[in-house]
Amino acid sequence: QAAKSARTVVIAGVPDGLLHNDVMTDILTIHFQMPKNNGGDVEEVMYPTDKKGVAYVTFEDQKVVESVLKKDEHRLEDKRFSRYYPLKVTRYCENVSSFIIYLVVLPL
């Protein structure tokens, strides 16, 4: 089995403060398990994290990471939201993840 970091993606753009954290974790889990989102079996969702609006999703199979990254646009949708939220999905990298999140979350 691939290392956990190789099976993890960084999700930016998670709507913050709309729902309880455990509900948002469930919504993210469902989103990334759905075939229409190129998803697969989710091992773990880390949310909230120390960075606002950011979650980490770890898949059971590293191949799912590649397919999730290939999807052009991830839209987080749920009947409890008034609209959809576009998500930015990037590969997890221990050295540069904070730099990537900084670029994604804070507009230049």
C-alpha cells in the first residue's frame, strides 16, 4: 500500500462555518467517493484543519488520487447549501503543501 501522503489530496475552498464540522466531513467523504467525481474509497477526511477552508482527503488506493486530480472542476453540492462551492484539489506534498494552500486560499 502506498504511503499515506501519496494517497492524500489537499482540498481548498471548503465553505467554512456553514455546517457542523462532522456534517461537512460527511459531505466531503460522499463527494470524493462518487464515480461522477472520479472518486473512490475514502480512508479518512481531515476537517477542520489548521488552515481555514482546507481539508485533507486520504484514499484507500493511490490510483484514485490520479483520477480525482484529472477532473476539471470539483463542485461541492448539497441540499443544505444555497449554491455549489468550487473546490481546488491539489496533490499533497509535505514540503510545499502550506505554500500551495497559501496560493490557493489567498487571492493574489
